[in-house]
Amino acid sequence: MMAAAVSLLAQSPGSPRGAQAAGAVMAAQAPTTSAPAPEETEVWEPIPPVVTPGATWAAPPSDAIVLFDGKNLNEWVLTRDKSPANWIVADGVVTVNKAGGNIETRQTFKDYQLHIEWKIPESITGSGQARGNSGVFLASTGPGDDGYELQVLDSYQNKTYVNGMGGSIYKQSIPLVNPGRKPGEWQSYDVVWTAPEFNGDGSLKSPAYVTVFFNGVLVQNHFELKGQTLYRGKPFYKAYETAPIKLQAHGDKSEPISFRNIWVRELK
Ligand code: MG
């Protein structure tokens, strides 16, 4: 490696050799070590795989798993009994069926990048947590709301506890800012999820981390989770290997919200 670097230098015009000859007096006094060759710190492999990006920011890159492309819910099941998801698909979007309950992906994931878009209906009513409440569970670790929830809620001039507003990690982390759009406008989450890791005895080896961009604006910056997100009480970790991604059918009385353009890229 060094030999190759030295021979490259010898062939290169304007190498330190010429400079050394001109500055022979200086060289006699200066230490003989020369600056490291730039080649010493060049890394040539492994070569990153080529990925074709989506035509727009919302479209899946070539290596993404498409979870919802506007046509059907083939990739989703009801959390309750794993039967086919019965939310309403129409006009390229899926709308929450509150009576149906939470839905989750058939496939399970560990670390990933997720893109998902959601819209609070323009006709939304209610206030606080009862106004367009849903959620993206970044790992569904059991029935109901078990797991790690990135809150979905109307955050446009809708007062609630700030660790439960849109862009929050429910009851754990307040979003850095509120970039929420008005009801009736599509909004996006782009998420990087680093799953927690567990030892053989179920104890925590390393915590979960999450980074979230809300409408392209950073709202969670590598936040370290304290465990699962809970409605009541203090968070705790529960061991899992891989888990589905889950969407929440929240029981409040406000009009159901919609989702579209859902894709994930597994990180290995
Ligand atoms: Mg929620």
C-alpha cells in the first residue's frame, strides 16, 4: 500500500520531490516525515448498491417495499385476528375504518426507512386528542396499541398535550417544531427507525432510536426511546426480533383520516 502510494507520488508532477529540491536548506532542518499521501485514506469498496430514486419525493425508490400504492390492502391485515384489512380503499387512498380496528403489515421489519402520507379531512370536528387521531406504530409488538407510536393528529391550531401532538413519539418526545398543514391537505412522515435490540434473556441490549421528518421538516432527531409508548404509566421495553408496522384506528368520534404512498426500505 505504502509502496504503491510512493510510486504514484514519484510519477506525479508537482510532487513534494520538486518542492524538496527547491527547499534543500529547509529540508535539512525539518523533520524527514512527509504529509500522508491522500491515497492512504481513500476507500474503494464495498461499492454501495445502485438505487434508482423515485420520480418524485413521494414515489418509492427501486429497492423499496411498497406497502400501499393506492390499489389494495394486500400487504395489510387486521391486528385483532390477522384477517384481511377492511379499511376503505378508494381513489388511490385508504381511509381508516374505525369499527375495523388497527391494521398492520403482513411483513415484519427491524431497522428501516419509512415514507407515509396522511390527510386529516377538511370536515374534521372535535378537539385535542379527539380530532383526527391515528398513529403509525413503528413496531407493533402485540394487540391493540402495543408498540411504538409516532402520533398522527390534527396539529393545525389544535391544542393538546405537546408530547401527544402530531410528530410526537407518543408521551415520550415532543416534536422539535410544528410543521403541520391545515386539514384537507396531504402531509408526510419520513422516518428512520432503529429497532431496539435484546439479549437472550430478554433484557435490553440497545434502545430504539427514531428520526422523523414531518412535511420534510425535522421533528425527531435520533431520539432514544425509553420503551413502548403507553397511554398510562411509564414506558418499558418488551423483547422482539422483527415486527409489523401498524396504523391506528383511534376510537374518538371525529371523521376518519386517510393514508397514501406508503413504502419502506429495510436497512441491514
Ligand atoms: Mg394516536
